[in-house]
Amino acid sequence: MIWNQAQGNWTQFKGKVKEKWGRSTVEGLGLIDGNRDILVGQIQNKYAIAREKAEKRIRDWKKTVG
């Protein structure tokens, strides 16, 4: 999956994000609005992990959503 696709279709795509990272709030998903850096930051904060680990989780997850 190319991240630009996620940005362009964020309304549909955020459901997949919510499914994967259930701790993200609906308000938080609205704030992300397809911005990968904000998503990384939210995952980092919600799960209390390092930025590098959050980025790896997103990379690994992107492979599964096509």
C-alpha cells in the first residue's frame, strides 16, 4: 500500500486503522486525517513505545492491508 492512497481515502481507511490499533480514539483518528507522522505519534503515545517501534508496526501492518 502506498501511504498516499491512505491519505486520499482517509474516511474509509481509518476504519482499518481503528481495527488494528483499537486504543486510537475516534477523535484521534480525525486529527490524523491521513498524516502518517501523526499516526506514528499516536501509536507511540497510546502504546508507550519508541517512535522506531511504532514506525515498524505501521510498516509491517501496511504489508497486510495491500
